[in-house]
Amino acid sequence: MPHSGPNSRALRVDPIVQPACPVMSFGIYLGGVLLVLGGLIYVAAMLHAPTPWIVAGALIVLGLGILTAVKATRQRDPAG
């Protein structure tokens, strides 16, 4: 009969570990998007793309980045 003392080799089940703080994850995600966006803007400026096209492209990439970051870091509502 197994015992449950501090030296027992019983199988332990750890509680569910929550992911890192969603605000921090969102910030890291958004930081990556801004880094990529800055690179794309730099390349577009080097290629002498018209400024309205650069701004429009930047807004689209930023919007998609925010949507993706929110989707990846949102908390699910508990069932019930």
C-alpha cells in the first residue's frame, strides 16, 4: 500500500499553469510587428515609393498586426 509522505514516489499532478501575463505577451507581439513595420517603411522609402502608398501600407500592416496580437493573446471566457 503506497504512502503519501514527502519521500513517496507517487505520481503528482501539477495544477494547470497559466501562460505569461497576456499584456506582456501582447506588448512583445506588438513590438515585433512595429519592428517589421519599421523595416518595411525603410525599404519602401529607399525604393522611392510614393508617401501615400507607404502610409497606406503601414496602416494595413499595423492593423493586421494588432488583430493578430489580440487573437493570439486574448483570454478565453470560462465555460459555465
